[in-house]
Amino acid sequence: MSKPTREELIDLCERGVVPHDRWSNRDTSAAQRQLGECLALLRAGCDFTITDTSHKCWWVTIRFDGFGRFDWGGAQDDERFYVPMAESIREDGGDWY
């Protein structure tokens, strides 16, 4: 299985949005908010790596200039996001998480 490109990850983030009335897991709200943040950082051109897969999700680590970089001139921040694989996204709009 080949790792997705930036454009493919952006598409997965957009397609991974689940209508609120279809959420079925206590962690779905966090997963949905993470998709939005991941989408914004990818669209902004931040560097990313795909570090692993789990539960039919890509584990995407994104690096960006945050608090430490601007205030102290230190290293970039990084954060891990879970992006659903294409086969996890349900055609009926159901919860993939």
C-alpha cells in the first residue's frame, strides 16, 4: 500500500467529515476536529510524514512553526493526526471512527 500524497490527504480530510447526527463514538468529536486542523496545516504547506497506520487510518505527523519557534527561535512543533483511509470512509456518511 503506497502512502498518500498531500493532495490525497487533503481529499481524505474533506471526505472524512461525518454529519453530527451520525457520530457514534465518544471520540468522534475529537477525530472530526483533528481532521479540520490537519486539513488547514496541509493546505498551508506544512511538512508532513506518514508515520504508521492503525484502525484503517493514516498516522500523519505535521511539523509547523508554533509558539516555541517564534518566541524562542527553537524547533518546529509537531502533532500527530489520524486521517481515515479511503476504504474507511463510508459511502452512507456514517462514522468512520
